[in-house]
Amino acid sequence: ADWVNIVPITAAGEVVFIRQFRHGNEAITLEIPGGMVDPGEDPQVAAVRECLEESGYEAGKVESLGVLSPNPAVFPNSLHTFVARDCRQVTDIANTSTEHTEVVLIGLDELPDLMQSGEIDHALVVATLWRLLYLEQR
């Protein structure tokens, strides 16, 4: 299935991150909201849905950061990347019984150091954030 990542940014310029345990590497990670696109669902709609479910933040103005191929050697799916500005918390996180997540707000200016240090190390998240930072410099 196709996948989405969304970078939610508050009016104060903070990025909404999710801290959660990942079973694959048995570590607590720092990631942006994301998830699978449901069959027939528009990727932007999926990104807005995932943002609200995973963080409790409502996406403001949403724009595409482009589409990536997560692993074209093995899979034909795509990662649709988005940024949402002027996000605001409107509800609690919708965790399932097997999830425990928490929201962490981080300034845009802190992102390069967190990615370089490995604090943010999920490859698809890093690719999305570098795309955003590149566009912000233009």
C-alpha cells in the first residue's frame, strides 16, 4: 500500500512529533505522523487523517512535498509527503490498545541537528524533513 508522512507545524513554528516504541528495532523513536493510505483514499486525505489520529492536531493549510519511492528494488509503493501549517491541537491521541505514543513539539531550527545526531533516524521521516527544510530555504 502507499504510505503518507505529514509534517505538522504549529502557528508558533513547532513541528509536532510522535515519540513511540517501535518493535522492529526495539527502540523509542521520534517521528512525524504517517501511515498507510486506505484503498481508494486520496493521499492528502490520508495524511490529514493520520495527523489527527496520531497527534490530536488538526492539519491547517496542507501542501505536497512530493512523492518518494521507499524501496523501489523490492516494492512498487509510494510515499506521499506533506507539510501542514497552522496546526492546532483539537483532541487527544487516538492510540489503540497496542500503542502508546506521546506528542513532542520541536522547533524547525532544531531538526538538522536531531537528524545528524541520529535522534531522528527513520529514513522516510528524515527524507521528508530534508525535503521540507530544502523548500524552506528557497
